[in-house]
Amino acid sequence: MKFIPAIEKIILRQVDNDETDRLARELSVPPPIASILYTRGLTTPERCAGFFNPDIDGMHDPFLFREMRTAVERIQNALRSKEKIAVYGDYDVDGVTSTAMLVRLLRKWGADCTYYLPNRLTEGYGLSEEGIRRLAGEKVGLIITVDCGVSAGEEILLAKSLGIDVIVTDHHEPKKRIPEAIAVINPKIPGCAYPDKDLAGVGVALKLCQALVRSSALSDEMWMEYLDLAAVGTAADIVPLIGENRIITKHGLEQLPRSKNLGMRMLIKLRSLEGEALTTARIVFMIAPCINAAGRLGDSRRGVELLLTEDRPLARLYARELVEANTERQALDSRVEQEAVAWVENRCNPDTDFGIVAGNERWHCGVIGIVASKIVEKFHRPTILFSCGDDGLARGSGRSINGFHLMDALRECSGLLEEYGGHRAAAGMVIKKDNIAQFRERFNCEVRKKLKEEDLVPTVSADAEIGLSDITPEFLECISKMEPYGPGNMRPVLFCRNLRNRYEPRIVGRGHLKMLVSDGRVAMDAIGFNFGNRLDDIRGADVFALAFNLDENMWNGRKNLQMKVKGVAV
């Protein structure tokens, strides 16, 4: 039985019509806009005002973090005594932006500050013995981790034995035993009173910068300068864009076109984004992959150096290298994705394989996380892919679906793993190659305990129903004010019934569905990326319905409204 993707199910979110009508009148917006706001819990004009105008003054006091004061005092002592400090980061965008931010701030204060990022291919994620010993050899007295460290109990004890104090800043799920560091700054630590638990690693690092600035009675402008880096890291890490994350991302994206960071401006220029609206989508798909690319292929320092340099020719060189590395990474992605999809289609049974676990010696460990996300998107099952090395170990990356907590499942399988860490939606792990088959069975068992067959059918939740004739540029402008989009505030999905083909639908590119649809009065362009398998359904239907995001498409110098299809109902 060949494993083929399930057909998506469209669900129209239910609203209280009386309440949405009231909200539409009070805000003077079309009823579909009121429905979208209502489904996000924005049920009063006051809540809507706070949503559309997130205030920087609404950020929480950084000293609500448990042990933040201890961390600040230890860093201030290091600054006074000219002690050498190392910022120890992760190799993804969240870690790279965190590292650059903290290094820039500490160096601005005259600190003797270096940084260290582990090699993804040889050291793996987080603090490593190799990294700590190297920093000890460089006479580092204080390590500050960013976007890692909360699971590094043994490594932190090693640092302590070598005379190095460690401050941990992280946002990943802690294990039962908290590391014996000088301070652990993580909103998920038991007993931490910090209200916002959803910060990215760069958000936690920003709060440390905020605390350092305020404890020195300096202007908030000093830490707010880094909102642009924080916005890039937050958007790239796919954390919920609500609460403080929304404030950081909204203000940071607005700041980005005039960023004081030379390297970031150069990367924006090379990606042809000067003068363009810098949305979360453009960060996630055009900026973040370039910063990530160097680390995925080995050396992540290029990303940090880009964000630290004040030399224009060097900034241009680093940015160009990252763009070229991303092109190389995309080619790797494509090959690994094709092989992984073929493996699933030919080796998995949709009736029994509720989770997907696969490994291969040819799969580059720098791209398996990206490919795992694509497998989840295609087959709608929790997925873990392994890159198998020559040392008898396999390094894995996992992605999940709504309703399944990946880290909880890994804890149940921890006896088969050498290392693991992450959160609900994404995780990394190391396993002995010989244990992959057993892990596949155990992981599948955990998935079957938590999910039913209907949970494995992808669903598209539409926020509001609308008539095709009611979709106007003004309507799109109203929707656009809801940005920045991301988890917790996804781009609105609209639902339109009684559509017909104005012209014959066709396949374009690599399996994309191109349509011109009509309600009998107006017509609109529609594109369904990776919806080529629905061509016959659409072509044979008298009428059909679409779930879609509304966007603009530039063609021949003109902007036109376009439906980006998310679901088809015939």
C-alpha cells in the first residue's frame, strides 16, 4: 500500500453572530474582519486596540525572572574586573542573533568578550566538552549561554571544575534536574514568576540586555537598539507571536529597514528587500535561511561575524557568502526531501505508522530539520529524521503536529536516546544507529497513545466566510494591519463558496495548481502551491469552495489580488 497524503478537511470556525455584528459596528469594519478578530479572542474594542498597537511599554519587568538579579550582578562584577566573558550560542538564527546582540552590548561597555558557537556537524547542539575546554584555554572566567544550556548539567559542572562560572539564558523545556549554574534565566523553569513563557531564546537574551541597561540607570534606547535582531530571531524560531513576542516582532520589524546593524542592512540589500515591507514571511523565507545556511553546512560563525562587523566590504563579503551557502543548502534540501518522501511512500503504512522515523547515511544533518518540516506538511504525522554518521551515532531532528507534544514523547523514549532536547513542536536528539529501529517502534507506540486516526487528517481552519465580490484592496489593507503573523496569530484564512472556473485550471511549476475563479460577477486569480494533485477534482466540479490566504501578486508592473489556496472542497 503506497502511503499518499490525506486530503485536507476545511473547518469554518464558529462565531457568535450577534457579537461579531456588534464588534463590526463598534470598529467600523466589514463583518468578516470582525469574525477574524473574534476567533482570536479580540472581542472588545479595547482588546483590539491593544492588539493593533502593541506598546513597547507593555513589556514586563526583566527582574521578574528568577535569578535575573544574580545574573546581572555577576556580569557587572566581570565588567568591573575586566574578566574575560564568552557568549556561548546555538547555531540557528535564534542563537546567532542572540549571540550577536549580547556580544555587541558587552563590547560597547568595554568588555573583553568573545563568543563560541558549536559546529553542528561535529559537536551537535548546545554546550560541548570541546567548547568548554577551548574557552578554558582562552582564560574565560564567565560563560553566558544564549538559546541553550538548560539541559547541559554535566557540561556546566565541567566548566565549574575548570574555574568558569556559567549563566544560562534559554527558552527550551528544562529537564527534571536544573543545571548548577550561577543563574538560570528561563521562563519555563519551575517557580519562575516571569509571565510570558513563550519567548524565543533571543527574547530571553533581550530581557537580560534590558536588565543590564536598567540596572546601570542607562537609557532604554541602549537595549531597544537590538529589537531588530530580536525580531529576526523570534520570527525565525516560529514561537507564538502573541504577548511580548508580538511587541518585540512588531517594533523590531519596523526598526529593521533603518537598522544600525551594517551586516543586517547588507543582507537585506543582497536579498533585494530594500524598500520592501519586511514581514515575518520575508524574514522566515528570505533572511533567516541565509543566516542559518552557514551553520547547517558547518561553520555558523559567518552569521555572527556578519552581525558584528562595522566594516562595509567585510559585511558585503559575509552577506554574499551566506546567500551562496543558502543556495547550496537548498540543493541539499531538495535531494534529501525527495529521498525522504520516497522512503515514506514506499516503506510506511498509513494504517500503522502514526509517526514517521527514518534515517540515512546520505542525509546531511544540517538540513534534516527543514526536511522533517516538509514531511510533516506533506503527510501530517510527527516526524523524526536521522543523519547517520561513521561513529555509530545518528543525529536527529523532529517536528510535530498540533495536539502532539514531541518532548513528552521523547521523554518516554529517553532510554533509547543518548541525548535529546527541544520543546513541544521541535526537538533534536542523538541515538545509536543500531537503536533506530527499536526507537521507531517505541515512538510510534507513543504517537498512537496520544492521537486518533482523525487527528492525522490535516485540517484547515477558516477564520471567516466571505463572498468573492466583497474581496477588495481595502479589505486586504485591513487584514494587513493584523501583522506580524505567526503562531498564535496566523495569516487569516478566508472561505469562499460557489466558485466556478473562469478558464481551465492547469499545473504550473513543480505541481502547483493555477486557477482563475469566478462567482459569476467578478473573477480572481488563485494559486495552490503543491495542490497539483487536486487538478482533476477542480476541473470536474461544477462549483467548489476554497479556503485561502488573501495576498497581492505583482505581474507586469501591476499589483493584483490573489488567493493562495490552503484547502479545496468540491
